Amino acid sequence: MNRFVRWAESSEGHKTNLRILRTSTDDVDFWDEHVQPIIDGMAERADQHWNWPFLLRWVTVVGGGLRQQPVVLTLSAEVGGDRGIPVGFIAVVRKYPFPGETEADSVFVWFMTAAPPEALPQLLDCSSERVPKRLTRICLDTAVVLSYERSYGGRTWLHASPKGPKLLDWYSKQGMAKIVQSMKLPFGYRALRNDGRYFAYDERSAAKAVSELDTYRGE
């Protein structure tokens, strides 16, 4: 079985240990005070002005009401206190039909964010040369691992926000396939209209994607 990523590497090869934890109110309050204000000043970020204390409650209530098995997870760098420092979040629902295969379940990503590199030296009390890389990719990998845990074969999909002009290219570079706009999407809270900005991992592409991070999964 695939395991969550356990560490990330800096540009100079420095390792930062990571944990994937259920998101707590302390996590989102910390983010709202120390990280979100930096993101709010970055017009190119899709997560500009997100309110994670609200999103934590909203995903839990709405996803639960739809019986889609929601979960919000924190990517935590193991520095500081017992829980470490939040450096990313991912909110998913773990029971959602897969596009084109309505009898096959999948994981659907509702929200995902990682701390911008500019915020990490202060957050982690380190030099810019020692900050961990690929945090957003690790958040995405977390969703795929959840899919494997559910025996979905890695099937994972999401919607690229129109607010992020570079997201289409970024998701393609992570090995996700763009879902053709003519395809009818499964019914659900988020997936009602196909605007051509949906991306997916099928079983084959998911296997390739997770293999690229196997070095970072630890023993």
C-alpha cells in the first residue's frame, strides 16, 4: 500500500520531516494569522482570501450532509510543538463517482493549499536555502494516497480554479489529464457543470505520479 510522504527536500538537500494529520481548529487559526495574510497579498494565488477556519467547518458539514465522507488534512512540518507547523492543507471527499465511470468511486479534491516559499523561512525558522520544496505536489499526492487506501486504484480528480491562471499548466505537469469539456460529470455539490477545468488521475497515471515521490515516503 502507498504511504503518505514523510519528508521534503530543500534546494540544497536539507530534509524537513512531515506528517499528515487531521486538521484541527488550532491549525487553521494559526494559518489564518500567520500564512493567509501573505497569500492575500499575492494576486496570482487561487487561494487568495480563503478562510480556512470557515472551510474546515463548511467541508465537514456539507460533505457529511452529502454522505461523501469529507476529511480535511494538515501537512505539518515537524518543527516547533507536538503537532509541528502547518505548511499546507487539503480538503477532500472520499466517496465520489469518477468521471466516465459512474460505477467507480474516487477521491475528489475540494480545496488545496500550500504555504508560499516566501512565508517558510519565518514559519520554520530557517534560511531560504533550507525551505522544503514541492509542498503543493505533496498535498496532491496525499489525496491520491487516500484513494489507494479506499481501494480506488488512485482515481482522484479536481477542479482548477479560474482564479489561478497557471493552474491548468501545473496540473498537466503533475501528470493529470484534463477531462474533455463534452464529458458529463457525475452529480454532486461541486461537479454540476463541466467548464473544461477539471483534471483527473486514472489508475495508470496515479501509479506513475505516486512513484515519483516514493523516495520521500520513508521506511
